[in-house]
Amino acid sequence: MTDKDTLIEFPCDFPIKIFGKNDASFIKAIVDIARKYYPDLKDDSIKQQESKKAQYISLTITVFAKDKKTLDSLYVALSEHPDTKMVL
């Protein structure tokens, strides 16, 4: 599949939402994974929202996606973290 096989027009700002355990080590690990694929990721591109009981957290990370391959690789890496519940 190439960039032309998707509805996304690259390059673009692309938000990714990650749900997982509300723990500082989880948040750091997710941000570290994102920065592995997008080293220029700025702190203000990362938003956090705790669940009602503060047991879980959602992180919305907006990356500047230049191609589908890197974006797909990031999705896989985020999904493989053991404390990740869902990636959208």
C-alpha cells in the first residue's frame, strides 16, 4: 500500500488517541514511543484527559505525518505497549 492508497493526504497534522493505565510511567513510555517516530514532537502537541475515576488516561498526540509507513509503524508500536488499552 502506498500513500495514494489512503484517504489521508500527506503531509498533515494527524491526531492519535491512546487509552491506557493512568500512570506516569505509561505516559512517559507513550511519549517516548511517539518521539522515536516523530523526534520533532512538541510538548504542546500532547494532551491528557483522565477518566472519571482517574484509573485510566487518554493521551491525544498530534504528529506531523509525512507518510503512511511511519504513521502505521507508530500505531503498531503504541498498540504493543502492555498498558495500552486502545489506539484510535
